[in-house]
Amino acid sequence: MLRPLQPVSSAARVGLGILFFVVFVAVWAWATFGGYVTRTFLADPLTMVREGYELLVKHGFLYDIGMTIWRVVGGFVLAALVAVPLGILMGTYRAVEAFFEPFVSFARYLPASAFIPLLILWAGIGETQKLLVIFIGSVFQLILMVAVTVAGTRRDLVEAAYTLGAKDWGIIARVLIPSSAPAIAEILRLVLGWAWTYVIVAELIGSSSGIGHMIVDSQALLNTGQIIFGIIIIGLIGLVSDFLFKLANRWLFPWSLV
């Protein structure tokens, strides 16, 4: 019997997750094989698998996958290198927050895709432009979320550290950062998912490689099997990266599990 907030076992969680995908594929197969949806607009599962196999074996799709992963990781790492230190400073010092927060709050509402025409003018259609799209789409969200997390550190921990003789930088290094690190890692995990949406947008325009480029080419040929395969590959990569992120967080921050 289902009850609000009732926990489930790990085995039940895995089983329910797999069950959803089984039901999803079954409905998809019923709609396409049963003729309820024209296969021109939605390929059936077997056609999708066949088209995906041809992409991997005949058309070098592994290279496109590698390029997309490189772009996501590169742009996201650049955003994290800027956002995490700045977010910590904003969360720690109210004057720094007052200086940066209005601009960051303004900029985080600007869609990264709107910058693509300017970025093409400034950086061309090469890798720099795609990295910058991901950077712009991620950095402002990260800054604000990190700042809010650090600012929410328990005051009793800070006061206890001052009582024991800690200085300002000691408070940051020994209290604020360790206390906030698990939450910051979780923020990075969540925003990494957003970075995947930005890279596909960046690859839709002026790109000669990547998953987004393959999707555009497949759209021109009305090859929905390849389009669906590309979307599924993105989801699988995201699922794996999400799982690895969770494992890394548990290993790096064991105190967050207590």
C-alpha cells in the first residue's frame, strides 16, 4: 500500500524504474506497430535500433558522441571554475553579494540560445562558440545556487569556530566550504543536466559534428529512427553521468550521509 513519504527498498526502486521503461517501450511499440501513428513521423522501436546500429557502424556516430561529450564537459568545467569560487564569496560576504547579485539574477534569465548569433560573430562556428553557449547557460545558475547554499550555513557552526579562535579565512576553509560542499556537488550534478540541453542547441547551428548535428541531418531526411536514437543516447549518457556523480559525491563527502 502506498503511503506519503514511505521509503522503498533499493530492489523495489530499481524494479520500478525498469518497469517504467518496459511500459514506455510497450506503448511505443503498440502505437507504431499497430498503425496508430504513421511511421514517417514516429519510427517503431525495431527501426530505431536498426538505424542506430547503422549510425554506429557505417556513419561514425561514436565520433559525434565523443565530440558532444567533450563540449559538455569543457563548457561545464569552465562554468564551474568561475561559478563555485564566486558563489562562495557571494554567500560569505554580503558586500560581494550586493555587488554581483543584481547582475547574476538578471543574466540567469537570459536564454543561452539567444547569444548564439552574437557568439558566431565573435568566435565563429568552431568549438569556442559551442563551449561559450554551455558556459553562459550554466554559469549564472551555478553562481546563484552556490551563493544561496553557502549563505545558508548554520550560524551556530560559524559562531563556534569564532569562539575557538578561527579567523575569517579559517571560517571559509574549515566551516563554510566543508559544510556546503555536499550541497554544491549536488548543484553541479543537477546543472550538468541543463548543460546537455545547451550543447544540443549549440550543435543545431553551424556544426559539422556532434549529436545535435546528426539530429538536424536526420530531420532533413525524415529519418525519425535516427533522431530518436540520438535522443536516447543523450539520455543514456546523462543517466550514466548522473550515477557517477552520485557515487563520487558519496565518496568525497561521507559526512553528508550521516
